[in-house]
Amino acid sequence: KWCNLGLWTSGDCGYSEACENLANRLGEAAGLNSSDAVLCCGCGSIDEVRHYMRQFRPRHATGIDPHLSEERTTDAEDHNVRAVRAGVKDLVPGEGGGSLFPPCLFDKILALDNVYHYPCKESFYRDCLVMLPEGGKVAVSDIVLRRPSDRTPLWVKLALRAMGIPACNLWSVDQYKNKLASIGYEDDVTVQLVGEQVFSGWTFLPK
């Protein structure tokens, strides 16, 4: 079942459609295509993975989430779709642990509307660099601050904390670019601001 903030492109856009819109925008930003192998982190449901398979036709797509039921089906619609019950902390374990997947298995790593909930999203981006081949891509939809975190009002920080967003994940756009550069991501970092089409939907959702 879909569970994200959605991308509300019109006043009569329903929730499921808005969720698909946000997933499509993320897939387009990642440049998903038929030559890709895709990892969907924190997907919540296999439905998200199936959507990418139908919409972009990658070679194979795997979803990970701590609440998933592990499955791998071979019927036509779900061919090369896999669900794994695991969290992002399992991608590249610490000393003594083996990796959840072999290196370079995936060309693209996606995180649709969940990276801000991770214990430390900076660690996630570091792990992605370890997992991806040269030329691989990471694409996420995230909540970013209008101004640096040290200039963000306290009430905003408290509200985000109440939503399960750790303070360490509160980055502005400039902080985002600087953080990724310091981790090792090169100049090809693109940011699309879609906040107006995301949060506006929640003003008319109950109608």
C-alpha cells in the first residue's frame, strides 16, 4: 500500500495518484531505464517496487523494508521483483558483518519519502557509495530546510522531531550539497524543489 506525502499536480488529484506522481518524479530524476537494476530503500510495500517495474521497466527491482514480507514471484507482472525484510542499517554492516547485497548489484538506489527518518542519513549516503558501481546514481525525496539548521526556529525543529525526524537529518539545500561533496559525491548533484506540490495536497485531502 502506498505511504508517502505525494505530489499533488491538480486540485482533483487523489492520494494514490499523488503517491504515484511522487514515485514517477523520483524515477525520472534517477533516469531509470530498462538497463538498470534498482534498489528501493524503505519502500514500505512491494507495491512501490512493482510500480517502478511497470513504469520504467528496469532489469530487476528489489525493495527493502523492516516490515516487508519476503517474496520473489515469477508471474508476468512481478517478474524480477523481489522484497527483502531489512533496513538500511543492514546494507553495509559494521566490522564482522557481511553486506546484505554484493557490491555493484544495483545501478540505482532510490529512497522515496523516507530518508529523513533514518537514524543518520549521512551514513546511508556513504553506504550507497560503497554499493554502487562507477556511474551509479542515488535519488531520494527528502524534507529540506529553507535555511541552515542553526537558523531554523526551535518550534520547527520540535515539530519535525515529533514527526520522527532526527536533528542530524535537518539539512538546508546548501548543507545538503556540502555534505554530499564531503562524503565523496561529485559535482553531479541535482536538487528539485517540489514542496508546493507536496504539502499543498494536505490542505484539501479531507474534502
